[in-house]
Amino acid sequence: MNQRALIAAAAASLLSTLLVATPAVAQEKEKCYGIAKAGQNDCANLSGTHSCAGQSKVSDDANEWKYVAKGSCASMKGMTADQAKMKGKAMMDKPMMDKKS
């Protein structure tokens, strides 16, 4: 085998190895609100009551989020950040029911 063919074969082998070894982490991700189970959120919530992963107290809270594969949030019945903010605002604007004694 001549030297040029050997170098070409080595380069092709190296490139194919790099392409196959691309980690799954390289996939595009997005924040999906309202799907995190209690204690399984990925980071700080919208309301600012905590700033770390795993601190959510309630499952499926609109303030809490998890990273999911891009494009899969809606199929999980999740929300974008804007949708979660609007839901939170609607909850804050909703009048409290008067208690009857």
C-alpha cells in the first residue's frame, strides 16, 4: 500500500470513529415546565423560592422545569417558560373565594 492510500485510510477511520462516538448529550435540549416530579426539577424555579436542582416540593408545578429533548415538551403536556409565566400570572390574578362561616 502506498503512503498516500495509508494516510487516507487512517484519516477516514479516525473521522468515522469521531462521528460514531458523538455523545447523546450533544442533542439539543429545552426547558419544559410543569412536568417535574417532586424533588426531580433540574434547577431554579420561576418564582425564585429556590435556586437548586431537586428542591421542588410538588409534582407537576408550573414553576418547576426539567431539560427534555427539543420538541418533546408539548407531547409531555409541558409548557414553555412564557406559558408557565402566564399560568402563574393567571393564578395570581384569580380572586380568592370568600369563606362562608
